[in-house]
Amino acid sequence: MITIKDVEHVAKLARLELTEDEKVLYTKQLGDVLKYVDQMNEVDTENVKPMCQVIDFKNVMREDKVIHDISKEDLMKNAPDEENGFFRVPKIN
Amino acid sequence: MENLRDKYEVVIGLEVHAQLKTKSKIFAPDSTEFGQEPNSLTCPITLGMPGVLPVLNKECVNMGILTGLALHCTIPHRCKFDRKQYFYPDLPKGYQISQYDEPICVNGYIDINGKRIGITRAHLEEDAGKLVHAGANGIAGSTYSLVDLNRAGTPLLEIVSEPDMRSPEEARNYMEELRSIVRYVGVCDGNLEEGSMRCDANISIMPKGSKEFGTRAEIKNLNSFAALEKALEFEIDRQIEIVEEGGEVVQETRLWDEGMKETMTMRGKEDAHDYRYFPEPDLMPLEISDEWVEKIRATMPELPRAKRERYMGLGLSEYDANIIVEQMGLALFFDKVLTLGANPKTAVNFIMGEISAYLKEQHCEISDTKLTPENLAELLDLIEKKTISNNIGKQIIFDMLKDGTSATKIVEAKGLSQITDESALKDIAQKVVDNNASQVEAYRGGKNQLFGFFVGQVMKETKGRANPQAVNKILKEILG
């Protein structure tokens, strides 16, 4: 069961500010999602190794080579705010 | 505080981040160069743009395996990457890619002064970017932050020790040996001041004889060996004081303040990060075969411990061996000189004497001088062959350090070769005897101590180039 405290905790970790109404709403919605997913616990997984990938690939790697094909100017175009070549962001507590 | 300390046992474990010396980042092809213009080493992957995919740098895996082997770790056949979630602008994705429950190295150790310090694990992860807090002085009064993501994605190997250390000195020794190892295997610069190697310490105290560890504090911001030792000393006293006054140490993260020489609360248990790790779906697991591990093992250079032992086997004192191994540049130089056939003891005399003195005076490394191993080996050979005396050698080494001239050239240009030709020495000795008639008379009258005077005069005439044994022999013949 998910409680309002869980929602407040998750919101804090994501730096989200929620109204009291939103907290109630999300508590129910998140609870429903978890309850739905919880059905999977009905399957017996006693002797099954945890899976972390759905495709059977392994050892996908690249050589240690520097590639720089997009200019700093172009990359910085996506910055909402910029100062002297730095990204400028609000103060984080 | 000193006798109070006898009542308690200190328990220390270290988490060390070593920046791996690859050319490109761990999951993106940006350069890892230090000191570049802000945000000039980024790409859509580093910036966390939607839809981008990280691809693992093979060299990071190779370096992880090599370091693990040097630390006597097991390299599991399988490892994987996980997302460590935290919301902070130093990593724009909103998570750090790290390894949680299946790290690349497990169960190793380092021996320091006969004591074994366990290594729980070592895992690969990406570094975060750098934040500059602006708008006011210091983090507290700042109104906004500036982000430089050049460092974001730089490969790190986090090496976690067991809580096996029992004093700040032991922690320092462990850290020094670990630094030496990562430097010798060539995976990390080991520069604490510049942050290419960073250390967090976990420390707790418990009554002597107790089996149960006390509550630990984690200390951050330890940018030098001195800071590590001082912060731990401070923390021991702080924790003892709390316990002695009937209080309880609280689990928290503390920051070492180098200016104030104290640790202070950074965040408490209630603010402890809740990282919500889960497997990184964008990266495939790694399967590391025995063949791969053995291929890496075959490239393992000599480790500091083996080097020290080899040097002592060559007749170096433990002190000299330690000092040379500590300075990797000097040790590699010394090894090269040895492979060129130099006598180890003569070589050490020069390295520990004149060369070290010069490096200290100039505040530089051997690689910053013009001296080459070939030149030093040649000089030592001239001494060995008695072409020049040891003293002449010690004079000309400074010219060789400064301008890289070969010893043979200096000896020829300055006419410094030792005079062993007996007839030439005989002429000089005869001249000295002829010019000092009164001393000769006194000597022959029984003043034996005057013999040294004649040797000195011959040396003066030859500017120190005469072979002392030959001079003694000739003077004895002439003076009778």
C-alpha cells in the first residue's frame, strides 16, 4: 500500500512541489499502478535468475576514441539559460 | 584525550574514486582532457538529450580488470550497469550510471606493513559535472549555479575497502599504497589535489574488545593525505567526546573543512540519498571470459611491492627502495639505467644524492630534466672503468641534468679524465717533490703525516684527475 508519505518522499526526491489535492490524487494513482504490477508476484520465480535485459546481447563496446562532431555553440542552443559558456540553473538546496 | 583513546578501538573503511586515464569518456566519445573551456567537451549523450544511447568504452573495462587483478580481486564472469537516481544539475540525465550489485571486481586486498586490508569491491561509474555557485560568496548565499559538464561522464573506478583499518595512519598507508598501485598499472594519475583520485572515509569507534561496530560517520572532501589523516584524528576525538558524555554518535555525512581543521555536518540520516537503483536498460551486461582476464593479466607491469623487494634484493636499503618506488618517474628511470648495465649501488648513490638534491631544489621531476637514462648509464660506466673519479662524476652530473650533454663529451671538453698513465703522474709527482724541498726534508726526517700534503699537491696539479692509488704508489717510490 502506498501512502501520502511515500508520495511526498518521491516528490521531494524529484524536486516536485505538489498541492494537497495532487498528493491525494497521486497516492491513489500510484497505488493503482503498483497494485496492477503486483500481479506479477503471483508467478513462482523461485529458481529463475533475475533478468536485466530483454534482448540477448552482451559486451557491446566502443574503442577509446575521441569524436567531437557537434560544435559547442550548437550544443548550447538547447540551454534555457547560459552565462559565459556555462549552463545557468536555479540554486539547488 | 590521549588516554581516553586507549579505551576505544577505531574502525575505518575508505571509498576511493580513481579517475581512469582514458582518452574518451566512459559512455560517450567526448575527450576527457582537463582544464578545457567550460562545456566544450560534451555531446548529446553527456547532455542527456532524449533518445541518446550510451556505449561503453572498452578501455574502461580493461583498466577495471587490470586494477582489480593488481588488487588481488576476483573478476566475476558477469557484471552489469545500474542507474543511481539523484536529482542534481551536475548530471543532466537525472541519474548516474554506476554498478550496484554486480561490480567488475570483488574480494581483493592490499598488504600494508604486514597487515592485510580487504577490498570489498571496485566498480565502474561515470563522474558528474562541476557546479560553480554564483551570485554571492559561497554556496549558502548563492542565488544560482553555473554548470560545466566537461567532467560529466569521465570514467571512475570506485574502490571500496573493508572496515579493516584501525588508525588514521593505517588509512593513510592504505591510501598511499593504493595510489601507488593505480599509478604503476597506469590507470590513474593519482593526483589528490587535482581530484583525479578522491577519497571518502567511513569511521566509527567502539569500546576496546567490543565486537560490534559503533555508528559511523562518512567524511568527505579529503583532498590530500594530510587532510585524510587530520580529519580522521579530529573525528576520533569528536566521537569519543560524544560517547564519554553519554551521547550517541549519529549516522551522517560530514564535510572536512581544511581551513577550520574540523568536520561538520553535511547531511543527516533523514536526508540520506535514496538512490532507487535499477538495471540500466540502455547498456548490455558484460561477460568477461577467463581469456580476456588472462590477456589483461599478461600486460601487468611490476607492482610497487615487487619493485621494492627487487630493489632490496639488489642491495638497496629499505629506506632507499621506498623513496625511489614512491617517486614513480625516478623508479622507472632507475630501472632503465639498470637495464643499460649500470651498477645498482653506484646508480642509487647518484639518484638518492646529487639527482634527488637537484630535483628538490628545482621542484621538478626527473622527466623535466635533460638527463636521460642512457647518459647516466654512460657516466656510471666511465666511473666503473676508472676513466673518471667518482668525485668528478658528482660534479658533472649537474651539467648533464641541466643541458643533457653526454658524460663523455663533458669529460673530453673539460679534460677531466682520470690520469692513470704512470709516467705522466711520475713527472708531476717529481715536480711537486722538487718544488717543496723543505717539506721533503721534514718528511724524510720522520714527519710521516706530511705524506698527505704531497698527495694533495699532486691532486691540485691534476685538478683532481689523478688516480689516488697510483699517486700514493708513485710518491712512496720517489720519497723512499
